[in-house]
Amino acid sequence: MFASATTANSVRTREAQELVRQESLEIAQGLKRQDAGLLDQLIVRYQHRLLRYLLYLTSNREQAEDLFQEVWMRVLVRGGQFNGKARFDTWLFTVARNLVIDLRRKRTMSSLDEMFEASGDEDRPMGIEIAADSPSPFDQCAGGEDRERLAAALLQMEPLYREVLVLRFHEDLSLEEIANVTRAPLSTVKSRLYRGLASMKPKLQDSYGSEQAVL
């Protein structure tokens, strides 16, 4: 009985992976043809996830919205570089991340690692409304008030840790896919995830503690 269930799950997993692979190849072919209809479909499908990722990465709505437009322009111009071997969203987040790094370098910062130290209060506004279309895996585990606390805690974290947490729990990427997006070794991704979770815990405790003190 158990063996049959395991086999059935394995078959469903392989079928799902094959569907993703076929979809990725179809998107790659469409982008090579510069199919305008496909680009419109991709924007509708991924716009909320992309903007949410950029908001968490920059902590600045104006920057995120400007970069959002640039990302889709980059997809339009360089979409032929997507070969379909990975999921499209993984490639899309990689493009977005590279544009954020380019922006930061223009501001005399050499890498994403320097974002936290260099960000001033005017560059890290609090109370950002995070874009969403349907609940992410992260949202599904929390109620409305909890989501607000989690979002606030994420925005207070160092960007490198925040990015990994967002990609893992908001976007449901695997550790290997996160490593591809961030161009970091898998061991580094695991370390950032662990440290990010460890950093978030006291922030959430402080939030709940403050609320209880007021009550």
C-alpha cells in the first residue's frame, strides 16, 4: 500500500516536472520569435511576483517600480538568451537582481552586500505595501496581522538574508534555483537562509512583545 502510494507520487512529480520543462521550452521559443502576445501573458502572470521581489530587494517603491519596467524591457530585448533549461521565473528573478546590482554600482556600491550598510532612512521607507496577486506559500502559513509582522521583519533584515528568505518562502524556489539566481554556492545559500531565519526570530518576538506590552 505504502509502496503504491510512493510510486504514484513519484509518477505525478515526474509528470509535473515534464510539464514545467515543456512550458519553459515553449516560452524560450516564443521569446526568440519576439512574440508580443507571449510577453503580454508573461507580464500578467509574473508582474505581482516580480514587483514584490523588487520591493523586498530595494526597500524602495519608486526604485522597484522603475526597475520593474526595466526588467520587462530587458526581457523584450534579450529574451532570446533564455534557453528554457530552467524555469522562466528563475531567469526573470536573475535579470531583476542583475539590474538592482547595476543600479547600486552606479551609486558607487560594488555589490548587493553593501546595500544594508549604505541605505539611509530615506532609502528604506517602512510601511511599504507589498505587491500580491494570489497568496504565496509564505502567506498561506500566516493570517493578515501575521503577514504584516513578517513583512515588517523582512524589511528590517540585511538584504542578502532577506532576498534568500523571499525567494524560498514567498516565491517557493528550491535552494538550487536560489543559488542560480544569486550566483552563490549552495552552501552559501543554506547559510544565508539559516542566518536569515535566526535573525527574523527576535524581530518577530520584539513585535509580539511590544504589542502585548501595549495591551
